[in-house]
Amino acid sequence: MVCWVFWEIEMKALVVLGTVFSATIVHLSSCCDTINSGDTLSENDSGKIMPYLCDDSSALRSVINEDSDSARVIFESDPTLYSERFINGLKEYGGYKSFTIKDSTICMERAGECEVFPDIPKIGTEFLLTGKKDHLAIALKVQRINYTTIDYSLEMVEFGNSSHNISGEADIQSLFFLGAEIRYNSYTDEVFFVTEFSDNSKDSCFLKIGLQYDENGTLWGWIDKNCNGKVRDVSSDDFPTLVEK
């Protein structure tokens, strides 16, 4: 179980991913039996902070890296609401030294530079989108599970040839605040600014899912994907826009 202690730390200090500032523990969750209330955490204690923040998750350890030159990410809300891949993407970006995340808002290091996470689709909502071209039919089910991530289930059927099914999680682009992606809607003959989610968890394979509502509240989808077995690669440039069912 991951045990995050910093939102239960006295407000005179913060524990920041990347640097641990002096702070006093005032309350602990039950999973933090190894620390006592009143313990002080300081920069020199960076080695002992690890057991308090996570069990044996190497992904989380890579975020808490005091020696790294990467950007710091400061959480003012529950960090489990944002994917590790999204956070690692922020840390690798060299344009800012730090990011502060609170609920649906992310702020860059310079005051006033804040953006809201896109709510497309809204958290907790689930949609089925379908499309067909020639002998290839696609059914895509998506559900937004937090501020950065969707669950997806994709079925591709090429009649007379083969099929390909895959499910997983896809994350919003870490640098979404630099500008939205643009897609052409093959049904309405319009150009849409879309929220794009990606799953690049497998080497040399990619999946990109673009989503956007129209003025009537209908959700439209675009897909780019390779590594489909015997089913051909799909590009949003030559495959029809997916329609909400």
C-alpha cells in the first residue's frame, strides 16, 4: 500500500517530490506505523523518507529523486489522482523548474501560469464509440478514471481477415497546456481541437485516442494505432471519425 504523508503535514512546510523540506508530522495514516507523530523530516533525511512514501514501487522512487536535475512536482491534493507516466513527463520537460498540482489545476513555476485539466470526457463517464471503413470495423469503449487517465477497451475486426482486441489505460499528454491537437471530423466537415490520450507502454507500439464534444454534447473520437497483429495500422487521417453510440 502506498502511504502518502504530506497532506497530513503541518502547514508550515511541504514535502515536495524531488526535495524534502523540513516538516513535522502531525498525523499519520494507519499504513505509516514506522513513523511517529512529531518526527521531523529534513533534507538530510531523504534516505529515510522512501519507506514512508511507498512500499517497493520503483516508479514512485524515480519521482522522489533529490539528485535529479528534472523539474519538481508539488502536490496540494491526492497524488493518486494523476498517473505516474503523466508526472514523469512533466519532470522530463526542461521548460519549467517546477509544477504545482491541486485538484483539476496545474500551475507552472511562474505565478499566473495555470491551466485546468481538460474534462473531456468527464471523470466517471463511460462512452462507446464506433467507426467503419471498407472491411475494418472499430469499437472503442472509454471511461475517464481521474484527471489524467482513461480506461479503454478497443475491438478491431477486419472482416474476412482477422481481429485484434486490447484494453488498458491511456494518459493525457503531459504538455497538454502548450496547445491542443487538431483533428478533422469526417462527418461534420469541421476541424476540432481534441484532448489526446496515449498508451505507449509497449516498445515500438503506440495508441493515440483523440476525444471532443460538439456543441450538442455528442462525443466524437479519433484513433491512431499500430501493432494490431494481422489487422492493418489505423490513422486518424484516413479512418472515419468514431461516433458515439
